[in-house]
Amino acid sequence: MTFPWNFQEIISDYEGEARQVAAGSYWDRFVRNNATYEINRLFREFHQACALPDYELISSVCEGKLAQYVNESLRRIHFHGLDVEMANLTVEQPRMKVLKVEVTHGLNRDRASNTRPAQEYNVTKGSLFGAPQTVYVPKNDTRDFLDHLDPNHKPYVVAATLLIESPMKLFVQNQNFSSVLFGSTDEELVKNVVRVEAQLRWLDLFKVMGTANKPQFGWKITDFNNVINENPYLPQY
């Protein structure tokens, strides 16, 4: 069962973290006002895509590395004659808590685009509006300092890790759909830890008011229940 299930030890690890984003703080408002609509859509479509299964939709809502992991996991489940189904389709999730926000400067949300190993960067750590920020600058960097004026230059990746409670859930059935082998179909709320990320310009970081009921910034799911260890940005050797 390599699928990103919400095992209790994973949920407990994240709920037990000492430092969580305070309700009403800058980053709590930024995520809720700029990402709530898209998080609800991504969470719903992730469940629907896994149940169909729709591998292209998974690749649309998830970052490439996570999409590959989930798609391979689903194929293994079906190869063994089992089936993944969804219960309790929910458009807006009842509870959503922002656990942490992290900012990365100088890398791409698409992990396949980050081809340099870590030792080829000068790395500095700091804080941006209260969130931990890590800045990566290639050691042979030749970019012009005016690059930030380019409207297509989006050097900031904002990663928000959320605890989502919802009655929507996935479960595994046997081949003839006569028995639920893993998970449940009841309407009890279940918790999932979901990491979403957006690639932003400098000025985007000041749009804290946002529009909660409209798409903003093109967020994607980059990890689900920590199945790929928060999806490191750089190649792991």
C-alpha cells in the first residue's frame, strides 16, 4: 500500500509540530484568501482522478514528481486486481488548517527543472513576513539584478502545508466490488496533510487580501500525507 494514505502516525507528526501558523496571521490570511478556492478544487479532483483513475488529471493537479509516484501506485493497485473508489464527494471541505508556510527563492516548483545539485548553490536562510525562507543562488550566477522586473520572472515558491478534514475519502475494493479491503465509506471526517505550492513574483507576495472564490496563482499539490518526504526541490544523491 504505497498510495499516500492518511496513516495516523503521519497525521500525529504534523499535528504535534510546535510551530504552526497562527490563525489570522499574515500567511494564514494569504493562503486562505489566495488559495482556498483552488485547494478545494485540487483536493476534490485528486480524489476523483484516483478513483477513475485519470492519470492525466493527476498530472494536472499534482507536481510532476508526486504525479508520477501516485500514478505508479495506482497502476500497482489495479495490477493486483484491486480497485480504488471514492466516497462522499464534497465540493468545499469542512475544515482546513494552515500548519506551516515556507518560502523558497531561486528554484522552480517543477522539480524536474531543478537539475543542479545542492553543492552548486550558495544557500542562505532567513525569514519573509514571518515564514522561513531559503534562498538559492547558483555559484556561477550571471543574472542581471533587473531580472525581477521581468513579468515572467517568478523566483518565489510559496509552500503551504494544510490539515484538511473532510468526509471525502478513498478506499480499496476487491475485483468484484463485493468487499472493502482498506479504508471506509462512512461519512466520518478524516484528516489528510496536503502540501500545495505556487510560483510567484515579488509583488504577488503582497496580495494578502486575495479573492477566496476565484483561482489565484495556479497552485498545485506537491505532497500528500508526506508520501515523498515533502518532495525535496533538488536532486537527491
